[in-house]
Amino acid sequence: MSSLEDELRALGRSAAVPPVADGVAAKVLERVAEPPVRRTFAAAVKEKWRALLALVALLLAGALVAPPVRAAVAEWLNIGGVGAVQVPSGPSSAPPPPTVAGQLTMAEASKVAGFTPVVPAALGTPTGIEATPGFVAMSWRPAGVRLEQFQAELSPMYLKKYYSELEYLPAADAYWFSTPHELVLLKTTGDEQRVRVAGPTLVWVRNGVTFRLEGVPDKARAVDLTK
């Protein structure tokens, strides 16, 4: 344990992280169910934030964490801009993901979104591209594949209310929602807006951007498209 503790302390000293403000701690604490745990964690955040941030960085990097534990961490800390919430039951089927009607070029989408979107090479040129500040959606017809990408933030943009196991895929550093689930939009007011039922979806984060790939029911194929 002393070796691990020394490594965590070294990681904490070297990590380029901002101070943890009370507001940030509050957002984290809201995801802890039991009040006694909330108070204990609050004290830990205030008193030993460097060690905690080092531990979080270690967990998110995937070191020393088995896939089931990593999935639980994702549910607690979000997957970039996606929050995962397990519910007792869910839909048994889902329609194909909606196609994107917009006809922006990649350059235009990049300018509107404020970041450069990524196109999986295996899918080729999208048949539709739309963008808003911080968000890009594209789809491919007739394949029925939809890819959304948006800048990850502390507060999630989407909630995925799933009822089966959330699977972490170490090889792709991605998360697989294998069954149909409710896709919910979180408004800036804190209100929830049900978007639709989504089918099997792969979610991953690269360089501060969250990706949602929908319409590829085969897990191995979905993982290949992240490369």
C-alpha cells in the first residue's frame, strides 16, 4: 500500500488540475445516494483534494481498475458529457436512430461547433451533417448509423437510463449500452427532457469530446469504428 500511496501522491503533485471549488464538490456529492457518505466525502474533498484528484485521474486512466469497477466509476462520474443512470426496467425495443437532414460541410460544421469533428474512416462521407455550438451530429444512409459528438463538460448533456449491465470495453476505452434505453436531454435549467428511445450505443471520450455511436448493434463492429 505504501508504494501505491507514494505513486498517488506523485501523480497528485504532477497532475495539472484546478482547485476543487465548493460548487464542483456539490455536483459530485449529488451523485452519492447516502447522506452519511455524502458528508464523509465532502470532508475528504476539502481536506485532501489532491489525493482524491490523483485517485480519480488514476481510475479514469484505467489503471488498476477491472472493467466492472470501471463501469461503476463511469456511472458515478459520467462518461464525458453522458450520465449513466441504472433504472429497474426499460423499453424492450428501439426504432432506428433518426437520420440527420442537414447538409453542412465538415469545415462548416467545425466552424459552427467550435471544434473539429471526427469521421470514422470505415463509414466514409456522411450523408447528413448538422451542428450547433459545441455539438455535431452526422448520419449515414442507408446504413442507419448516427454519430453525435460534443464537448464534454462537468455536467452531462445526456442521461442514459439503462436497466441492464453497463459494459466497459478496455480495448477501446469505451462504454457499451447493449439494450434499448431512454435518452434524456438535461437542460441548463436542470430539467429533464425525454428525447427518444435509443438502441445499442457505444460511448467514448477523446480529447475532451464525447462520442455517441448509435445504429451499430454489433459491439465488435462499433468498437472498430472508434479507430
